[in-house]
Amino acid sequence: MSIDNPFFHRGAIRRASYFHGRRTIVEQILGLLRNGQSVSLIGPRRIGKSSILIHLCRPSVREQFGLHPPEALFVMVDCQELGGSPPEEVYESFLMGLVDTASDAGLILEPDQQPGTYRALDRALHQIGKQDVPVVVLLDEFELLAANEHLTPYFFARLRGLTTKYGLAYLTASQRPLFAITAEEEILSSPFFNIFVTLPLGLFSQEEAESLFDCRLKNASITFSPALIEHLLNLVGPHPFFLHIAGYHTFQAIVQGRANNLESDNSLLDEPIEVESESHLGYLWHILSSEEQIALALADGPVDVMRQLEQQCLLFADDGQYQYASQILHHYVRRQQVEGLIQAGPFVIDLKRHQVWAGGQLINLTISQFSIFVCLAKQAGQVVHGENLEEAVWGEVLKDDPDRLKTLIKRLRRAIDPYDTWIVSERGVGYALRPPN
């Protein structure tokens, strides 16, 4: 049995044999670039943007579009190295990448005595242009370049000018749209930012997610059962990063002889998968605004906010209703403190709007029912004395009507059905909001 875990990827996929899926968007990008159209690829961290750029640099991938060398040159630039660089260093980085790529394609460029200048880059592109070879510059982590305080609107205007003079096209990769990542409004006004078609990179398709496990295991001596794959997909959703985490821990469990345990209880995998996913889930959560956090917790909110959460691969629309992209995300959100909300079990209470949600559905409660439910939720898991519940609703305890609380609880249970068993009665003491036995 092979002990090499094939689900080791936590960063960009650099080997062609490990690149998986994304055929539709790869073809869409290449179709646009073939026509000289610059493209902005946007998507959240760890969704696979860098992997796609690396994949596009492989000549075999571009061949069917006539963009393989020497028919076309694709120059990869990592903007992580240029976040604080002056313009001269950026020009030199572009030029060095262009020279290396041209050399690999068998194109000879005359050396320039001043490599760190715009004119040197311009002359190199002029030489390539005379050979009728289109050039595409791929800019990974582009937000770091766009927010570079040393770069002026004039710098970006020059980059735009190269598209006009030589038919140069750009492919940028960033977490957010170009209009949201620039350092200054003046930079955004540069015509450079008006030449892009924006393509969002989202979750895997269901087919891509399901087939990832078989693709990774094709050279291994073990397989994942259909039931196990279904459990993993329900747990982590079609997110490539979380799928690799799930596959890694499942593979390790089988190699270490815990396969029999998994057959009887797949949930034994949940804890190690959620523990490793925690840091990235935390990153995704903390970059959200307070309004976005509330909307994510409720899986409901203003249209523009919900679209933003969908673009961040946190929610997806299903028959007009938003669902969490994964169980691990849902579990994580439920553990967070959100101002103005109470989260208890399957329930989310919006104190400002006086609303209660459960399972993505809005529950209609009367004022009295809402007041008593809030009282129970604030002390979820604990028994709340009947007198305290009566005070929360009526403000005083009336000894002459001992059944009014029972009647209200009965109606509340009916209102929250099918979650009615979450309200547990403790005879002679009170009530508690907790999971049913």
C-alpha cells in the first residue's frame, strides 16, 4: 500500500498531472485572450486562482487556441514580490519574464543596456511585435500591485498604452474586483482599469468535486467508498481547498488502519477536518463586514450583500434560497458571537428585527412567544425558572393563572415545529432550550 498521501496540496497546484477540473473557465479565459481581451479573474483566497494561472502557462493547455509558443508568449509575474517596488523594478520584472519566455520559445531579443526602464520593456515588445507574436502578461496577486503606493496613474496608463501599441493582453488574479483593490481613487481613474472582462472563480461543480477523490487516488492502493465520499462532500462542500483537507485526513485514517471504524461511523473524520479548516474559516469570517456577518449567520439579507457572500464562496443559491457552502462553515458560523444576534442550536434570533430563523426558514412568532424564546435562547442549555420566564413576558408573576405559561409554551412549540422538541420541560422548575434526547 502506498503511504504517500496524494491530498497534500494546500497551495497552488504546480504539477500538470494534479490539476483538476476548471475546464469551462480555462477555455473561457483563453478564448478572450486569443482575441486580445484582458481578463480579471477574481475569487476568494485558496479557491484556485494561482493554480489556473500556472496551468495556463503550460503550452499544451493553450495549443488548441493557437496560443502556444512561438505563436504566443505567456509571461507570468508574481506581484507578491512587487507590492512595495518602485516602477523601475516592476518594469524590470516584466522585462526579465518576457526575455526568459521569448528565449524558451526560440525568439531572440537584442539585449538592452537599461533593463529597469519602461523604454527597455517597450523596445522588447516592439521586437516581438515585428514577429507578429502576441504577448499575455499574467499578474498573480494583482491587488498587491494595484495598492502599491509607489505606482502612479501614469504608471498604469503606460501599461494600458502597451495594449494599444502591441496588442498586449493582461490576465490578473485578485480576491476582489479591480475597482475595490486600488490604493487611491486617482489610480482607479486610470484607463488601465477599464479594459478588463471580469470572470469570477467559484466552487467546483458537483461533478468536479466528486471526481477529485478518484483522480487523486488513481495511483494509490486504496479507494474511498461512495458513502464515504458522500459524507465528505456534505461536510466540506465543493471547495477545492477543503476537499484536499478532507481527502488528506481520510487517506491517513485508512492507512493507519482505522478503516473499519470509518465504515461504522464516518463522523469520526469530522473533528480533524474541522480543526485544520478552522484557521482558514476564521480568515474568511474576519474579513467580512458586520453586515455581511449578520447576513451569513441568517443566510438572508440585502441582495447585494448576499451576492457578495456568494462571490466569496460562502453561500450558494438553490431554488431561490441561499444555502451554506459546507457544513464546516455552518458549524463555524454558529460558534461565533455576532452583534445583534443570538445563535442557539438550529436557531438564529435577530434581536433588531424581532425575527427567528431555523434551517434557513423564517419562523413567525407573536410578541409574547418571541420574548419567551429570547429568554430561553440567552440561557441555552440551562433550565430557566418559570417565574423568570413569566417576568420576561408579562413583567410580573400572576399567581391566579398558573396555566398561562404552559399555554404559551405549548403554542411556542407549535410555532417552531419541527424543532418543537428543543424546548424541554423540567417538571416543577421551568424550561430549557437544548437538543432533544
